[in-house]
Amino acid sequence: MPVSKQPLGINARNFLFLKRYNKPRAKRVADDKLMTKELFLECGIPVPTLLAKFTHLAKARSFDWTTLPRSFVLKPAH
């Protein structure tokens, strides 16, 4: 593989490395936070407790945020 002094763009990286060295199912799991979390749990790897999951913006807007602990992390899907 030629070495370049220029940074590798995300499209080039995906083309050159991700598809070539990763199975499609592995990529799907890695790209999905909830699937990754489930896999980690199955393997005995500790993960933070999931407090809520929103599939629609309206559900997030109507959620009672006061039910959450004083300290929590909000992670977007992408």
C-alpha cells in the first residue's frame, strides 16, 4: 500500500479498509449502539445501564426528564 503524507478522507478510508477487512454483519453491529451493547452483554463485558430509548423525536419531547438520575449521558444514534 502506498504511503501518503496527506490525511485519508473518510470516503477513501471506508473504500480502502472498512469493506475490505470487515464482514457486513460485523459492520452493522459496530454501527448500531444498541446491537453493540447487546453483544457486549452477551460476552460479559460491562456496559452502562440504558435508561431510555427514543425512536421518535416526539417521544423525546414528551419524556419526563425529571425521572432520570442527577447524572446521565445522552447519546445520539448517529
